Amino acid sequence: MQRHSKDIDPRDMLYDRLKAAENLEDITKSVEEYHRLNDRAYETYTLSRRTRTVCHEGCTHCCNLRVYAAPFEVLLIAKHIEKHFSAERRSEVLSALETHVAALSKITREGHVRMNTPCPLLSRGICSIYPLRPFRCRAYYSLDIASCRFLFDNPTFEGAVGTTDRGLTAKWDDTIAWVFSIFENRGYDTSDVELGFGVLRSLMDSTVEKKFVGKQKPFEGLRIYLDD
Ligand code: SF4
């Protein structure tokens, strides 16, 4: 009997492929495939709970918040930009990343939380790497677009807004913890780095890839904010 891709457990797939991975390409391909299978699993899950998130490609209210990502996520995005973006798009994204890094270098960590800073991976109002976006972007779901607009209009607001689905939140927490633990168990660094800094450094410095594959900390010592 033929096994359909919908029958494949994303966790089994990632576990097996990471175990067999010999280079960065094997690793990035396994994460890309994981996202594809996992997106489908989440679609089925939310339908079964009759939960409807309002998130979709092209909605970018929360793309002005600070995003952290692990090295495997940052390198997946950097490699995608190198391979699949035209020279013109690469140059646009490099310029956006440089502007972003220069702006963040002049503020504190706390200051970044309280302001809207457009993600440098936004291109003409759309996430330019949407299928490969980091786990933190995926898990930051919303059930209510009015809350997203409110938080965008009031970046210094500190209270809770909108509703969440406890089951869905717990499922994302579990997914992220599981994926990160698989990387850690295989010896890869999963320390967070600010997304724009990480992607720019990965595009400009080939030692990032070498260090990651060599199971070292590729972004160790990277200064981002004024108070780092
Ligand atoms: S990576 Fe994409 S989804 Fe995440 S904040 Fe940036 S533009 Fe938004």
C-alpha cells in the first residue's frame, strides 16, 4: 500500500532526517519539510477544534515586534535568500537588514519591545519568506484581528488583549520545545538570536554556517543592543 505524505508524522520525519543529516543542506531541507507537514497538521487540528485563527500570508500587524530565532531557523532563511532570490531582491533584503541592524544598535532591549520595528524580511508589505518563517512567528497566532490592530496602534501597551485557545497555545509550546530539544540532543546550538541580526550575519559571514555544522555557537558574542 502506498503511504501518502499526509500519513507521515512530522516529528518522525524530522527525527530520522536530522539523525542522517551530513551537511547544512540536509538540515535545512528537513526543517522545510517539517514546516510543510506541520502546517497541514495544524490546519487539521484547528478545524477539529473549530478554532479559527485570523492569521494568513499578507497580514503583518505582528511583523513589527521583536523576533528571536534559533540558528537552524536563521540559516534556513539565509540559504533560501542566497539560492532563490534574484540579485535585485537579495540587494533589497540586504539593504533592509543593514538598516534594521543600524536602528537596533542605537536602542536598548527594553526600548525595542516598546516600539514598532518592521521586520526586515517584509517586502512590499508581505513576508518574503512566509513558508519558512520562524517558529515564534507561527506560534504568535491571533483569533481576533481587532486585537492585532490595537497592539499595532499601541506598541507600549502592556496588558493582555484578545482571546487565546489554551489547547492551541499548549500545542505550539509543545511543538517548539520538541523541535528545539531534537536539535539540542543532536548537539546543535539553539541559542536565540534577534532575527535580522542573525540573517544579516549569516549572509555576510561564512563562519556562521561552519560553526553551526561544527556544533559550536555561531552567534556567540554578537552585540545587538546598546545595553548588550
Ligand atoms: S519573518 Fe515573516 S512572519 Fe516573521 S516577523 Fe518577519 S515578516 Fe513577519
